Amino acid sequence: MINDRIGPFAAFAACALALTLTGCSESNSASSVAATSPAAAATTGSALESESAPIPTDASPKSSAASESAKLTVTDVRVGGHDGFDRVVYELGGKGTPGWRVEYVDQAVQDGSGKTIPVSGNGILQVQIDGSAYPFDSDVEGYAGPDPVPGVPGGTVTEVNGALVFEGVTQSFIGVSAPGRPFTVSTLSDPTRVVVDVAK
């Protein structure tokens, strides 16, 4: 009598366990695909900043247009060291998608004032973020942290200097340990970020 009751119960339990394991397997697989797909790379959050990326191989100027009516303000600037490159992140708040123009310059000359800004290192990358706005236009509190932001000890980025807005453009300078180091520029969202990777 007991065996008659245990048999169907055991079969039911085995089926339930199999369904649970199958569900877990599919869930894990979907997470893996989402984390590595190009669409996810453009929309995932800050965890992506710590993941590996291709090491930059090209030092030519880079640019991309901002979305129409973008009004963005830099809220944070940070530097991190990774295998093969250093990463500079400009976090932004506001509306729209930022554009950028990034290239090596001989001197760090501030837009508007024409003032030369001292930047440590042997090379200078000028970063111009288009679609920028003053805090009173974007309704976002602007960056108020250290300036310059120090690089990672022993890394290729020596410091990041400035995040000032002039005529719809945020201007910043990245000090680099050696001139002409290859770099890449990209955007991430949630939150919105402009990311500059500089090869070691």
C-alpha cells in the first residue's frame, strides 16, 4: 500500500525536478547571450565598464554626432585600469545621446578663454562632448569632484583635466604617458557615458 503511494509521488517529483532544471538552464543561457550581444553592450549598466574590451590599435581622430536636441551634463569623471588599456569614463545626465570629437593635440587650450591648461604626461588627448548643456539647461547637477582626476598608478592615463561647457560642448583633456597611444571612443547607456579607452 505504501509502495503504491510512493511510486506516483516519486514520478511526479522527478518530473518537477527535471522541469526546474530545464528552466534554470534556459534562463542562464539567455543571460549569457544577452550579456554578449551588441545590443546589450549598448544598453547595459556600470558592470560593463569592468569587462574586457578589444585593445585599441588606432590613434587617428574619432568623432560621432550627438542626437538632435541633446542636453547633457557631465556628472562624474573616473579612470580605471584594465588588461591592455586604461579607461576614462564621462558619465552624463540629461536628455539625448552625446556626440564626441577626440584627438591628440599639442597643447591643452581652453575653448572660449584661449587659456593653456597644464596637463601631466607626454601626450594630450582632447575630448569634446557634443550635445552638452549647462546644469540649469539640463536640470542635472554638474560634476563637482577632483580636477584633475588622477590616473591609475603605472597606467597610460596620467590624469583627466577639466569638464567645462562652452557653446554646447564639454571640453576635457586626458594626459597620456606616451604620445600617440592608440585609443577608442564609445558610448554606454543606463546611465549615459562616453568612454575613452587608451592602449597601454
